[in-house]
Amino acid sequence: MSPTRLPEPDQEVLAGSSAIIKALEQIVTPDAVISDEEGRRTYETDALTAYRRLPLAVVLARSTEEVSKVLKYCHKNRIKVVPRGAGTSLSGGAIPAEDAIVIGVSKMNRVLEVDYENRTIRVQAGITNLAISEAVGAHGFFYAPDPSSQLACTLAGNLAMNSGGAHCLKYGVTTNNVLGVKIVTMGGEVIEVGGAHLDPEGYDLLALIIGSEGQFGIITEATVRILPKAESARPIMLGFETCEAAGQCVAAIIASGIIPVAIEFMDKPAIEVTEAFASAGYPCDVEALLIVEVEGSEEEINRLLGDIVDIARPFEPKAVEESTSAEQSARIWKGRKSAFGAFGRISDYYCMDGTIPLSRLAEVLPKISQICAGKGLKVANVFHAGDGNLHPLILYDANNEDEARKAELAGAEILKLCVAVGGCLTGEHGIGIEKRDLMRVQFSEADLNLQMRIRSVFDPDFLLNPGKVFPLNASKNTGAAEAA
Amino acid sequence: MSELLRPAADWELQQMVSGCAERGLPIEVVGSGSKRAIGRPTESAVTLTTSSLRGIALYEPTELVMSVAAGTPLSAIELELAGRGQMLAFEPIDVGPATGGPQGGQTMGAVFATNLSGARRIQSGAARDHLLGVKGVNGRAELFQAGGRVMKNVTGYDVSRGLTGSWGTLAVLTQVTFKVVPWPEASATIVFLGLPDELAVELLCTAMSQPFEVSGAIHLQASVAERLDHPGLSSMSKSVTALRVENFARSVATRKERLKEGLRVYGKAMELDNRETLEFWSELRRLSVMPHGPSLLWRISTKPTTAPKLVTAIKRHMPVKAFYDWSGGLVWLEVPATADAGTAEIRRIVAIHGGHATLIRADSSVRASVEVFPPLSSAVERLTRGLKEAFDPAGILNPGRMYANI
């Protein structure tokens, strides 16, 4: 839909594609290599579907050894590699290139070891996020990071993007829940970083690897923390006459010393569309809705929800619904959880992911509406309010090229606004190709060069997941060779 | 005596690093210097302290975020936070007194540069988990920033977190931005006496698997427990196994009872009230049960359930006194002073069981002759060298403090 440029393919690599495919088939087995056009079509994009590129070939690796062998071959022959989990990236983090091999890890999805005493689980990285929690659920444990794509997305993708989720206000994001990884570098070397212990030895390499968007290596195994599930959890729904009041209420809850597991915010356009779709019982006469969930024993929950009602009172909520049963909780959450789906039925939308300091919410939301209105577009806001991670949904018609371009321009303006008020370009979706060209809004040339020098330590030739994270013309400063 | 540089502003610090880079002068980077006796002994012509970079740049209690100049003392920050009913969740540990340094002196920059977290780490995460952003100057004398001031941020690589635990060898931090949390309304501790290590760690792990958000899980061998201030605990000549719960008062009361009920098989539990709980855990934070002296102090990170086996194995080679923190996942181990600090045996045993060991307290002659920080695999060492090169190609920032030539 947009002006974001993808790198031009290397003609020499394209010319040798049949030899490359033959070599790959020998390195792994022919059935692990997808080279026909129809097969490759499945991998041409991710959840940023406006961009598509057919990869040269796809290898669905079944072991760390296979990943290592393929990377070694690609490294030797200077062939680019795009790592892939389930392809659910919203920022284009898994979009391939015509001269690149996709290495998918989704077949490596086994649980290797569960250690309830030490509260860890070791898994192959292609396992889905939800499958980790399912594997330990019967014993009363769960894996905390819960991106909304958790049914499909892989841990490998979560590690690459340092994914968050609705419950990270209390439990942190991916990087706070991982103890160790097995990573294969572009040179094919298999490296163990961390382990089952809590503290890193030497430099915190894990911190750098997690969130490196697949540019430091391909993670094939990981040891992550599992936590005991809370006894129970219940939400309260609060409707307000202004977004400002809702924002102030969030601040007041946090200032009071209560850390809910989730605080979700929906503005009027979001409430209306969602309610029409899900019949969750949301009040349609309010400007903003909060869903605040707390956990603990029944007694603890009652006390916390009671406190929250008291805290909310000065902000004059027009609607208050405290869940008292599992059915009621499910109904209240049903609306929020189906919000994106509800919008998908009425329009194409472009989902943004900037984060702002919560204190600037009252000023930022109207500006977002103005930015979109200025381009003749509608916008709705559904987001994680506790941590200021906004998800404006800009509605547009994907078949209308002009509208699509305007949506992307509006998105860029919104992200610049987020940075201007002290926030950032992306809270949980990652940079990918989508926000690559906005990196200079947040970082100086020195900051970017430092990041690219760190990348060079892992992959000096910038062959892994190329053309992402950094503006294409930025890499020339480091001496590394990313084809622009 | 080396030359002392005390920049009062980021730009001044940058100029000083630039001057040293041009002349190839190695710089000893310190905050207040309270952890100076930790690490490999180094000789630098220049000592640069961040202690004049002070002040709170931003504090938003309703957003649970604070941003301070790197040389601001931790004690000042904790006072400021307490005034608004907030705190640092990771309970930074003060290794100053245990290593012959001053108590309470450490700066906020050093808290994150060393990533030494206290008991609540087991529930709430380490210093590294609470860092949101940094500003700093690298060995190329470039002023850079990474991360930011918001809770959720995946814009670019996680460079700030990558700098935690690097002990000033990659960059001099000038500003740190971090997450804070509310003080719990109430707290309580339940204590079991006289349990052998293995059973104690089993108890701690069982407690950590309950949904009661236990925020401290420690075990002190009898020889360590006798050093406690609390007269009721130090005079028993018994090991002390303790669990902390924190929340609003009624919840604490209930959780405490339910924990005790579930752990009945380990014996009758004693209780510490809110005041005693605050005192007990703050004593552990100062590491005063491992007081400065001629003996050596190791810090071992491992899986909780392997910790007692590991300690028993080491005990076959030398007398030990052990303080298990983090449900057993962190062992502070006191051993008698020897020329090689028991390094060969300790590292061999740790390698068998998994984890790593750091020599925290020893004479400089000992620290000069053995590896103080955990030896790295060849692949990790190569990446470590690469990172040093990326940040500090001339090798002027704290060279050799962690590893030779790094």
C-alpha cells in the first residue's frame, strides 16, 4: 500500500536459483525444501499483507543441525536468509525477499523438558506461544507473555520481536521471562546463551538477542520461566464521558498502589463497532471504556475491585459493571478480544503500535483523530492503557490506492507524535519494514550506528533478515554491506 | 595515584572520554567507588567518576517511571520514592560492606551497570528487567541513547538492557530511566528453623509454586544465621529458612496462613510481623550476614534444586558457609582464604551442575591470579570481544575489569 521500498534482489543470486535449490535439497532433504511457486506463495508475506515477495526457496528445518547446515551454506555463498516462525508479524518482520531463503522453524515445536520445581520449561522455538501454557496448564502453571496472536505465533517469533501482550503490565514482556536460548549464527555456529539459571554470565547477550528481529541469528531452543496461575481473575468495566477522565482514572489506579493484570481502553468508535459485533453489553453512550482485571483469591479480588470503584468515583463513571462470575467475565472480555475482528468485518484497517507516557493520553487521542480526519480517514482506539501502548486502528479501503497511501502517512504522523510526547515508535510489534524509515525520528545517527555495529558482531555481512529495522541508506555508515 | 576526572555534565564527560581516547589512556570508570574491590584489579592512569552527575530528571509516580543522572546515590532515590509510597522492585543489594567498601554509597548508574539484585528478584525480576532506557558515552566518545521512558518499547535493539552487568566496560552511563513499583501495604515473613539445605530448598521451591506471590525465599545455614541481628533467630544455632509475602494487610494475613498450612510437613513456622519483616530483609540486602573479613566470598548462580548438591560437593573440598537466595538459585558462599580461592574446585563443580560463579571478595593478589568473572565458552567470548570492539575499540573503558583484554 505504500512507498516503503524493499531492497532490489541480487540478480546473480536469482540466476543461480536452481543450483541453490538443488544444494539445499542435498543439505537437508528434498521434502524439507519448498521451491515450487505455489508452495512459496504461502510464505510471500506475513500479517503486514500489503507487502509481498516470493522467496527464492523455503526450508522448513526440523533440527538445530539442519538450521546450522543451511546457514553455513548460505553464509558461504552470500545468500540472504529470512527467519520465520508463524508469519504473524504486523510490522513485516518476516516478509521475504526474492533473493533470500526463508528458514522456517515451525516444525520444531516440541517440549523438551518441563521442570516444575525450578519453574522452567525448555522447548523448541517453533512451538506456539499458547502451546507452552497448555503444556504446563494442568499443573497450575502458565507462560506469561500473551500476544493476541498467541494461538498461532511461535516462541521463535516472540523472541525475535520481544513480544508483549495484554498481561505484561504485571508479568513483563518476553525478555523478562526467558532464561536461555540456543541460537545459530549466520555462520552456522550453534551457541548456548544463558541456561536455566536466573543471572547472565558476562555481558547480557540474551538482552541483545531478544528483540533483534531475527538479525542476530536463528533461535532453535529456549528455556523460559513458567509461573503459578493466580487462583482467579475478574474484570470490572468502567465507562466515562471523556477519554481524559478514563486516562486520569488509569493514572489514579496505578498511583493508588494497585497493579492490575490488565487495563484495556476503548474509545467510542471502538466501543460501537465492537458492541455491534460481539454484544458484550458495552455502554454505547460513553466516550471511553476501561476494562480493568485483577487477580488473586475471591476475597482479594472483591477487595481490589471495590477499591477500584472507589478510586474511579471522582472521575464520575457513567457505567460500572463489576464481574461476579466467570460467564460475566467472559462476556466483558469477549468484546475486547474480538475488537480487531469486528473492525475487520467493516473495513480494512491499519493497526499502529506506538507507546506514549500515560500522562499525555488526553492530549494525544484528540490529535490522533485530527491527523486521521485531516486525511479523510476514521480511526478507533483499542489499547493497553496501563503501559501507554496505543493501538490506533486507521480505517481505509485497501482497494483504493490513494486511501491506502493516506492511511500509511497518517500512521507515520501518529508515530512521530508518539515520539514527540516522549514515547516510542513501537511498543510490541517491532520495526520490521513498516517503521524502518522512521527510526531517525527516535534515534540519532550515532545511536543507529551503534546498533548496527552490534548487529555486525553477530552478522558482519548483514545477511540475516536484511532490509529491516534500519533505514536502507543507514547501513553504509558502518561499513557493513546491506544492499540498498 | 591516578588522575581523577569528575564531569558535571554529559558533554563534559564526553570531552574527557574523547581526550583519553585520543591519547589511548585507559579509564577506570566508577560511580561512588563502593564496588571498587570487585573484579580483576586494574591499573588506569585516569579515574572517571560520575558522582557529580546528580539529580532526578523525571519522576512520574502515576506512570511508575523515574529518570535520574547516573551518579545520583541510590539512597537518595529510595528516599524520594518512599515519599510517594514507591520503591525499586528488585531491591538492589549492597555489596559495599561485604567487600570492605562503604555502606549505602552506590550510585544508580552502578546499580544497573552491575545488575546486582536482591531477594525480590525471584518474584519481580532483576535490575535489568526494570531498566527502560539509558544515555551514555561509549569508548568512541559518542553520546548515545537507547530505550526510552515508556514501559513497552521494542524500537530498535535492546541496547540499554544489553549494558546491564557490563561493569562500565562498554560505556559510561550518564542517565538511567527505570520502572518503579508501589510499596506493598503490608508484609510478613514465615520462618522455619533447623532444616538441612536440601529440604529447605525443596520448601522454598514448593512455596514459589503456590499462587501467593512469595517475594523472598531464602535459606541461611546455621553458621550464617547466627550472624543475624534478630536475637530470636541468631541465638538458636539453627538454620533459618524464610519466606516473605507482601500485599494489602488482609491478603498478607490470609496468604501467610495458607502458606503455613501447605508447608506443615516442614515443621512449625515462626512469624515475623511487618516491622520485623522490613528489618530482616533489609539486613539481607546489606549482605551483613557475609561480613567483610579475611574469608572469601563467591556468588553462584544456578538452578534452585541443584544448589544444595553443588554446595555439598564444594564442602568436600573446603569448609563453607552458605546463604541461599532466590529460592536457592543464588548462593553466596563464604570459603577460607587460599591463594587460588578454591577456584579450580568451585568452577569444576559448578560446571558439572550448571550455572556460574563469580569471586566477589578476595585480596587483589588473588583476584589478579584467578578469573573473577565466570569463564566464557569460546563462542560467547568471541561475541563478548566483538561487543567490546563495537563500543570501545581502543579498549579504554575499565579494561580488564571483567576479563583480560576486554
